[in-house]
Amino acid sequence: MIWNDIANQLADIFFQCMQIHVLDEQENEVPLISSSRKEIVDFIVGHFRKADGRQFNPSTIRSYLMTSRINKRPKEGRRINVKKLLDDIESSGE
């Protein structure tokens, strides 16, 4: 699968999904994606390619997924806001 935009944007989508909490069937709060950082890195590197067909660098993706690396997140105009997307879907009744 080819990702035609910046790498930190793709990684940030997964990062947000690890931070957003939803209610499970027992009404417990759980992350939208429950997975280790390593599993997410392996998934991105194994399933996505850059626009030029090259593989993403695992250490770069790992860096983007670190909670402390706020400076590595996409700028506000480039960020895909997962929470807003989920809220929009919920408010539309889907």
C-alpha cells in the first residue's frame, strides 16, 4: 500500500488511535487500538510504502510514535484529526 503524504502524518494517525479511549462491550475504557509500539511500527513498515515505493525506516516511525516526541507530530494544517473524524461519524448517526 502506498502512502502518498508525509510519514509522520501516517504514524500520527496510529499514535492518535493508541491515545483515544473508547468504551468496550463491558463499558470499560480501552484504547481505540490496543497494541504495542513495536507492533504498530512493524505493521506500518510491513504494509505501507512511501510514494516512491521505498519502505519506511522503522526507527523513524518508532520516533514518531513516542509520546515525548511532540515535535515530530505533523503541523496542525497537515494533521488528520482522528477524534474529530470519529465525532463526525458519531454525530451523523452512522
